Amino acid sequence: MARSIRYLRLKFIFLFSVMILFGIGCMFRDLKKEVAEYEQLYALSGKVTQSSHKGQVIVILYTVKDNRKGIVEYTLTQDKDQFSFMVPEGSYYLAAFEDQNSNLAYDKPEPAGYFGSPGLIVVSPDQLKAEGTKGIKDLNIQLSPESDISTDFPTSLDGVTFIPRSFVKLGTIADLDDAVFDSENGDTGYWKPLSFLRNCGIGVYFVEPYDPHKIPILFVHGATGTPRPWSEIVEQLDRDKYQPWFFYYPSGLRLDRLGFILNNIVKALHHDYGFNTLYVTAHSMGGLVSRSFILNSYNDKQDYIKLFVSISTPWNGHSATAKGVKQAPAVVPSWYDMVPDSEFIQSLFTKKLPPFTKYYLFFSFKGDCSMMMANNDGSVELTSELDYRAQADAVRIFGYDEDHTAILASKNVINQYNLILESMSEQPKGKQ
């Protein structure tokens, strides 16, 4: 049996290598197209305030052509009245109204408003790149019954593209059994990141409404992952003390960008809820994203991340990605950052973790040694899991005879994890 399992693993690794070398199938063609389109898109996001909540708030995106304003698309607010769009380079306006009679058209005196008065929003790739961002945020709109939308801004939405939901998630409530967390979506996030953004979005999900008396624990999945594999750990949390949050993201994107995005999302949640303590727990590649996020947060003078636990994280990347970057017909963007000693990985260790953040390193070692991989846990080499730079920041290191994915369901791992939680002394505090 062990010999058969070893054979199947070697066969899988061989086929994966062939796939990288020769680009079998349409996967790489789709990937190349998706990445090219994603690189041409930018995020516009904001909130709508002063809604009377007597109707659904509709946000309309306009562009200008031949001195005339035209509707590009529209969406509905959600999650703390926030909205977002993905747009190419260009100039835009934003308007919103509360559709109190549910006819998908603006009628006076429904509360309405613009971003600005109205203000032109210029999406310039060069300017955004210079600012180190890929979007414009805080495009907030205040509604008022005394305001109206002028006639040169069309408001009839018949035949206009409807974006059913904001692609940025700020505390969307969903059960871990929800279809959005199906494993197929995790695969899509890796190989078709733009499709994932359009269909699933990116952000932090809750499983229950925010409770200021509970400490939030942010769980971060790895490559091709979703929040669902965290279910075993979540089921054994003390839910009187802790509330699980989940960062759900397309794992094919650049990891430094994901760390930047997660920091902005958590800052927005902190603004809304005012929590004084956040714990972060990450699996596999999610540990790299999380460390990037934590360093960004510290750089922004935030001090609420008190605990960080990484599980089976490839702290020095994965050698297979180096082959993919060199030889594949199309490259998953995160591969660039997963190359051993990549610029991204080096950047993670130029600074120590914050002094107020306790870090625990969990690693798994149930794997085989082969021509393709040195000692490993079935997916990640131990030399990467136990990179000396990560070890240097750890309060303690725990090793388990589990493979790369089974470690998340290990009773010994979960028991030790809960002991670590019990050892923390923070008391939750947030907005009521």
C-alpha cells in the first residue's frame, strides 16, 4: 500500500511537471488571458451614507464620451453600505440613490447624491503605480432628500449591466458549507483569478454578526484553498470567547498585493468595529500572505494583531514554481513570489514581526523523499517550512507527523492550538 501511494505521488508530481513544461490543455491559455485582462483593471470602492433604509441603494458608474455621460454599469450596496467596481483606465463619475419605489429608476424626492459635487474620478495606471496601489478607495457618497441627480446623468437602468454584488467583502456572513466555499472555486482563484473576483469577490467573511465581546480570529487559506478546510479547528473553538473570520481571496494573484489588500480590508473593519485584538492563523501559502499583511499593519502603526500562528507554511517558497516561471507558457502570478528567495520572500524578513505579536510555527513532516522533492510533508519541503528566518521569530515550534492538508484536522494540532489561545491574556473590546 505504501509503495502504491508513493508511486501515485511520484506520478502526480511527474504529470504536474509535464504540465508546466509543455502547457497541456487550455488551462494556460485561459490563465494568460485572465492575467492580461486583470492587469488592465482597477478597483473603485466607497460607501454610501445617510440612507433611510426604506429601499435598496443603487450605485451607478458613469463614463464620458463625446461630452455625454453614459452608464457603464450599476450595483447595489451591501456589507455596511459599501460598493465596488472594477474598471479599466479612464474617467468616471459615481452617483447613487435610494430606490424607495423599487422601479430601478431615480424619482424625486428619493434620497440621492454623487461622489464629489459631482467629482471626476480619473483612473491613471501610471499614477496608481506611483502610489503603490491598484485602485481608488474612499469614494464615499452621501444621500439626501434635498439632493437630486441632474438630467445630464441618465438614471434609467433598463438594459444596463448589473453587477449583483460588491466584489470587496467586509464581513459578509456565510456558513462554511456555503457553495461559495466549494473547492472548485478555490481552484478557480488560482488558475482564473479574475473570474474568481467577479464571481466570489475578495475579502473577509464572518460566520456570525460581529460581537464586541469576542476576539476575532482571522483564518487565511493557502494556494487553491477556501475557508472550508478550517471547519475542524473552528468547530472546536470556544465560541463564547472567539469569533472566526476568513480571508477569502484568489490565490493566483501576487502575494504582496494580497497582503496589501488584506491590510486595507482589516483596517476598514477596524474602523467599523473598533476591536482592540485580532489573532491571525494561516495555512500553507496563506502564512506568507499573512506575514505581509502583519508587516503592512505594523507599518501603518496598528497594534491589534496580538497572535500569529502559521501551519505548514513554505517560508522559502517552492522549487516547482521556479520551473514554472522559467518554462510554463503562462505564469500564475503568485509563482513569482513563491520562487525560493524571491524578492517578495526576502522582503518578509527584512523586518521582525511586531514586538506585541506572539508567533507560533507549526510544521508537518509526513511525506516522502524523492528525486522531485527532498524531505517534505507531501507538498512542501521541510527546509522551506523550517526556514531559519521564520524560526527566529517563533516563540515555539511544533512539528507533527501529518501531511500538508491533514494537519488541519489533527486532534493533537487542534489541542495545542487551543492551549495557545488559552495562554493569551487579551480581553476583547470593540464598538457596541
